[in-house]
Amino acid sequence: MTHTNWEIINNELCKTFVFADFTSAISWMVKAAFIIEKHNHHPSWTNTYNKVLVKLCTHDAGNSITEKDYALAEELDRIG
């Protein structure tokens, strides 16, 4: 299964979301937080001005990429 613009780097599913400005990036993070909590699957993520880098892996599965990661990536793409 592949997702647009998601890459596998160091055994993590990674994507940088780019927005018009800082406020748009933070607004997306707030929306994403509710989806993330619903999935009970919390990524590593960082924000730098208008960019949000998301890294997904399943810690309970030995820090590997699982279907949980792909499902969350798909939902994040929908709001991205």
C-alpha cells in the first residue's frame, strides 16, 4: 500500500505537510490531534513555521510500519 508523498525513512512512514503560513500549519495540527486521538496512535511530529513533519511507526509492533500507520496516514491526507 502506498500513499502520496509518504516515504519510508528509518523504518517510519514520513511526510511533510506544507501550508500557507504558521497559523494554517498549527490549525491543521489541532484538527489532526483529534483524529490522532481517535486512532489512539500518536505520531512523532514537528512544526517549523509553515511545515509539519509527521513520522509514523507502531511502537507495540517493534517500531515497524503497520496497517495502523497506513490508516492514520490516509486520514491525515484527507485533512491535509
